[in-house]
Amino acid sequence: MNPEVAAVIVAYRSNAELPGCLGALRGMVGEAVVVDNGAGSSAPPTLRQAHPWVRWVDNQENRGFAAAVNQGVDTTSAPLVLLLNPDCQILSGVEALVEACGPSDVAGAGGLLVNMDGSPQTGFFARSLPSAWTLAFEAVGLNGIWKRNPINRRYRLTEMDPATGQDVEQPAGAFLLLRRQALEAVGGLDECFYPAWWEDVDLCRRLRDSGYRLRFAPRATARHIGGHSFRELPLQERLEAWYGGMLRYANKHYPHRTYRRVRLGVLAGLALRSIYSCSRRLSCAEAGTYYSVLRLARSGFPIRNRP
């Protein structure tokens, strides 16, 4: 057990994933808190009884990932905070992450995420911070259609050696150890990214802008399923969260002219998806959802503060 590490797990309808996550985490950290955003679907008593070493915080509404992380961090006191998704099972322990965070100018370190078959989740465990062209390509779907384009290769670090520890701009937030002092220095996660997506990108950007480094430590490994919570959300909520978060990130960190370029990409992407959905599936129901979000995107997505 490492008493210097506190694990913060944000759960949203994650009862199927939590037993594996907590079972693997047992004995590794000095503190552990699960912040449950389930709003009526909280973890059952049997699960809590099986893990008496875990502190449980129940929210009566979905406060969003960023707000729940800040809430969990506030309930702990260890100098190092491990952000761990409930669909992650640590395979290696956390000592490699702790070691990577040793230098005072290192704000955090992410580990290697692997699939169920043990293969690295290349393109996810570490990325570059997105440029405006990256976001525009993401918005219109080019990075999905033409995965080998140079912008996508640089963004997803597809040629990165997963066995080599190194500085990275954006380690994955699913398995990320942060120095509490650095996290507090930048004000924690921005709770206006709601309910999730892009808040971890924003955090990495602010940490680097403050002069900190971030590391990738492949000796720390976790099995990761990915995306389980968002499958629970209706399509329109997922689209609003993803596109809205993208525009908030661009508006926050890019000059106005560059932000407009990203916004045009979002509008084009939503329009193309609406047309494609209607023509390919012989139903305009999903296309109508895309169109509804497109109209919202025209307004720039009003910033939503936490509930």
C-alpha cells in the first residue's frame, strides 16, 4: 500500500464495472473514494460492504465528471491523487506512476491502457494536445475516415513506442496520477465541461501552460474497457457533450479567428452526419437529433455550469 496516493473514482451507472476496478485496486493506495453520480442508481449495499476501505459519496444528481473529481479530491488528503475510471482494472500497481511524479516540475503521469487481449490502446493512452486543425478534422469525421492523415497521426501518437517512458502532452485521464499541489495550483478541473469530455484535455493544457510536465509511464498498466457510461446517455446528450466540450475548449484556448474555424468544422460535421444518417438508414429520426444539435451549435453551445 502506498499511503501517499488517494484514488478518486467517478461512477455513473457503473455497478457492473466497479467490482473489478475496486478488487484490483485493493491494497494499493492509502485512500479511495467513489463519487457516485448515478442519481438513483447508486451502488448496492452488497458492493459497499465488500469494500469497507472505500469512502462513498452519493450525489443526488449527475454533477458531471469534472465536478465529481473535484468533490472527490476535496474529501482526500494524500499528496498524490489517482484519477481512475471505474472500467479500469490496474494490473501493475501504482509505484511506476509515483516514481514518474518524483521531479518537482512533473504534475502527473499516466499509465499504459490495454485492451482485454492485452494489446495497447494506441491513440488513447497518450495524445498530443489538439490543434485547431485537429478539432476541425475530428468534427467533420475526417480522422475516422482517413486515420492515416498526418494531423491524426500526430494527435493520436500512432507511432509512439508504448514501452518507452517519456514526456507527453496529454496522458489519458482514465488512469492518471496527479500531484495535488499542481492540481490545486491550476484550480482543479473546469466544471463547465458537462457532463464530461474535454475536461481532461483542458486540465493538461492548463498544467503545461503553468510550466509543468506530464509523463507517460508504461510500467504502470491497466486493462480498460472504455465508454461504458456514455452508452447510458441518449444520443443528443452525447452529441451536446462532445461537440459542446470541443467548442468550449477551443473558445477557451484559441484566438477568436481560430475558434471560428473549429466552430465551422462542428457545423459542417453535424450537417454531414444528419444527411448521411437520413440517407443511409431510411429514417430521419437520428438525422433529426443531429439537426437539433446543429441548431444548438449555431449559438456556440451556451456554457453550462454544473447543476
